[in-house]
Amino acid sequence: MSGTLANRTALVTGGAGGIGSAICRRFAREGATVMAADIAGLDKVGDAGIRPLQLDITSEESVTAAFAALSEEWGRLDILVNAAGIEIEKTIEETTLAEWNRIFAINVTGMFLVSKHALPLLRQSKAASVINFGSYDGFIADPGLAAYCATKGAVHALTRAMACDHGPEGIRVNAICPGYVDTPMLQSFFGESGDIESLRQAVRDVHPMRTYGQPEDIANLVNWLASDEARYASGQLWVLDGGLSAQVQQMRL
């Protein structure tokens, strides 16, 4: 690797997840000191240069305690990746209020809390970059993902607002909007019944490139956005979906 993030500090929420862990590994290979933050699954975090941090992003007390510790240890934060998120596969009629509140608490409020309390440390960086996770579902909608689509639309709007508010402070803010990526979340979509391989192939075929993404594909773009090569990139929603959303009409899976 090129060491593009040498001597940088990075915090990745959802760091034990499929995409989050790939981002952590890429950052570490590029020379960054990485904290993988998650509420569970941290026993799988153990690569060189990556440290686990148990964090409940829906709890302001948990978030403030984490940043107090990081402030004492690092004194600055160069890269923040808000990758934590969940999906609910329901229409609004099927979605309970508790489910609606939970998905917004994790996908939107958690991003708000982490970003808010990261700002004092980000201001101490000479190359601060915040990368949020939206989705192509924030632009167009998959059937049966109503609450998820709503949260990603909110992430997109908040990303732009943060970029406008904090750009004058030298803080760049962007969002990555993936399509289908081979993660545990996608595997849960496939389920356990019926002909799973046929469904997998149908998902591949709906893409113009005839494949869905890998976590490393997303990590590559995150790494670029975190680096000095992207120093003029801010306030943008970067779609990475194998051409899926470029089509006039998509197959219903």
C-alpha cells in the first residue's frame, strides 16, 4: 500500500460489520491508527493497527465518554466514518413505531451524535474528513424498505448540511451511497429458504455489470475520500452501485 494515511487517526462506527471492518483494514494498511467502534462483534477486531471500542451510538453518554477518552489519547481526529446502520424490510404499514424509532436512532441520530461530539477533535486536524453512509435507496426506493429509505434520505441531507456548516473550519464531509454489497446484511436479505443461489444470481443480473459489490470496493472509495487526493471533494453523495441506479427501470427482486 502507498501509506496515504500515515500518521492519521481514524474512528469507524460499525467497525465490526462487513463494510466497516473492510474500511478499518484498509485504513490500517495505509498507515492510519484506527479505532473500530461497534456495540457488538468486537471480538472479531484484532488486525494490526486496529483497536476495538465498544460504543452505543444511540447513547449520548456513551458517545461523549468515547470522545473524552480519544481526546486524552489522540488530541485530534483526522477521519470519521459513520458506517453503522441497520435495515428493516417492511412497508410503513408493517413497520411498528418502535421499529421506526430504532432505525432512525441508529442510522440518523447515531450519525448526528457521533459527528457532533467529534467536531472538537476534527477541528484540531489539518486534514479532517467525515464520510457518512447513505445508500442508493436514498435516491430511489426498493419495495418493502420504507423506513430504511427514509433514513438514508435524511443522511444525504444532513451530509450536505454538515459540509456547508463545517467546510469553513477545514472539515470535508461526504457520503457514500452503495448499492448491493456482499455483507451479512445482504445475506439476511437472501434468507434461508427457497433457491438462494437463484436469488443471488438475480441480484447480480439486475446490475449492468452483472455483479454486486464487495466490501473492499467500498473501502477503496472511503480511503480516497479520507486522503489528501480528495482535498477538494466535499458535500457530495458518491454512488457506488455497479450502475444499478443508472437504469431506467429495475427488476423487482
